[in-house]
Amino acid sequence: MLAKKRGLFLFFLIFSLILASIYYIKFAKKAIVAPEPLTPKVEIIERKVENFAKKSYFLAKLHSNKSIIIISETDGTIKNKEFQIGDFVKKGQIIMQMTDTRKVLELKESEDLLEASKARLDEASSNYKNSLKLHEKNIISDKEKETQWNLYRSYKFEYEAQKIRYKKVLWEFDNLSIRAPFDGYINKYFFDIGQKISRGAQLIQFLDNNLLIGKANISSENAEKIRNSKGPLLVKNNKYSIEAKLLGIGRQMSNDAPSYKLEFEISNEDKTFIPGEVVELEIIIAEYKNHISFPTSAVTMEEDNYYLFIMKDLKVKKIRILPIRLNNKILIVPENKIPPQYKIITNGQAKLQDNDQVRIKN
């Protein structure tokens, strides 16, 4: 019985050792073998040679080249306004209508007096002509003919005086209608409907927008760049872009840092822009031919030196560069700085070293 128990014990012991050996062979050895490192993945762009232009941008405000203040030529009360601020008005159109009851009555009286004076003049003219015929026939004397002539002259002077008075009254009455002096825009009203106006009061600010003047404050550095630029000066708003004529750059007197004022003009016959509008100026300050561009994220910096990682046949090459900043997102270098057939690594280069192998992200 004891021998039988020993046999079972040995059997289970040997069986356990066999299982442990199998487990060790199958799993423990695998745990000891170190995993191979993964090849880093990177994002790339193609090497592309192009021409580039570096641009500067400024804000400027537009002003009308022709601005007048329309004043009242007579007294009156504003009856209505035919247009709103910002509306375009053609030459001769009525912008504002005033009224004055006294002038209406005065005009009617002047018309009646002129008409009566004209009737007397016509009668005196007819009488004088008849006197000439009668005098030729010796029916009336020289004195009677002279009397008719004097009457005619008197009524003639009276009529001319009444006509001058009528024209003056008519001119004042017509000036109750405020008309556009030229094609332009209403920029400001100085009075509202119902207000009384005195002769000489300012009524309307009126602008001609066919030619606009722009002004921008710039630094001395940008002033020098613009003077040396041969590129066009572009004026832009949210919808349109137009080339402007540079009028000049002048220094502004100030206690602060030196500054300059840039002035330009644009043709605005299409009414694309309006006075008072703030626009963006764009000017080319440098041009670069046969350069290669890449995003700023592609560059790494070590001890004030700039480096770029490029790749050929999945093998990395680290090169030192002196990039030119085109704008906040793009850098460029001459084409000879990046050898042909190489691609530029733009992402995933943080831990790369020269001659590393890489994979390309899908």
C-alpha cells in the first residue's frame, strides 16, 4: 500500500515538472527576447521649385478727393429730404426741399407786378410807334412825339427794374430746392426736417467719389521697403481689389517713435469703395525666384541654428538651413539647399537623427 502511494506521488511530481517545462519553453523564452523598435512614421511634401513674392500689409482709410459743404442761399424751413446718407445723387437732382410762405407770396406779387409793368411797356411802345407815324404826317408836333418817347423810356426802365426784382425773388425761391452740384454722394446732413434755416447755414456735406485718396501710417522700416519696391500697390476690401497710384511717403512730426504717412489714390468710377472705409494695402517688398517652400512646422531649432529633415528612399538626412520667412506659416530656401529627388519631412521629425529609417504616414 505504501509503495503504491509513493508511485502515485512520483507520477504527479514528474507530470508537474513536465508541465512546468512546457510552459517555460513556450512562454518564458518569448518574454526574454526584447521586441524590435518600430520605425517612426513621418509626413512629407514634395520638393517643388517656384517663384515667390514677400508681401507687406497695412490698413488705410479712404477719403473723398472732392468734398464740399452745401450752404443755404436763403432763409427757410426744411420740408423733406429726398435722399438718405450714403445715397448717390446725380447733378441737378433735388436733395433737400425747404419752404417759406413769405417767399411764395413775394414771388406771386413779383410776378403780378412784372406782368403789369410789361403791359404798360407794351402799351407805351405801341403809342410811341404810332406817334412816329403821326409825326411823319405832321399830325402831331415834335413835343408830343417826345412825350411818347419819354413815356416809353420810363416804362422800359420800370419793366427792367421789375424784371431784376422778379429774378432775385425767383432765385431765392428756387434756392429753397437744394440740388446736387455734381454727381456724388451725401455724406452728412447738418439739419433735420422741420428745422428753420438761416441764409449761410451749412446744410449738407457732399462728396465726389470718382477719385479717392487713401492714407496709412507706416513705420520707417516699411517706408524704406515700399520706396524700394517695384511691385504694384493693391487696395482691398472684403469683395474687391484694385491697383492704386502711390502719391508719396512723408515723415510725420511726433514726439514718439518716427513714423511716416503713405498717401495713394484710386479710381472709383465703379463706386466700389466709399469714403471713410478702412481698406487693406498689399505691396510686394521682395521677390524670390527658384525657391522651395515648406511650413514652419517642418523646421527644428538647435542653439540658434535651423535644421530641416529631408528624406530619400525612406532614409533621413538632416540639413542646416537659413530660411526666409515668407509669412507666418511659410518658409522658403533656395533650390540648391535641398537636393533633387528628396522629399521634405513636415511632421514626425522631433526625435529623428541623421540616417534614420522612416515610414510614411498614409
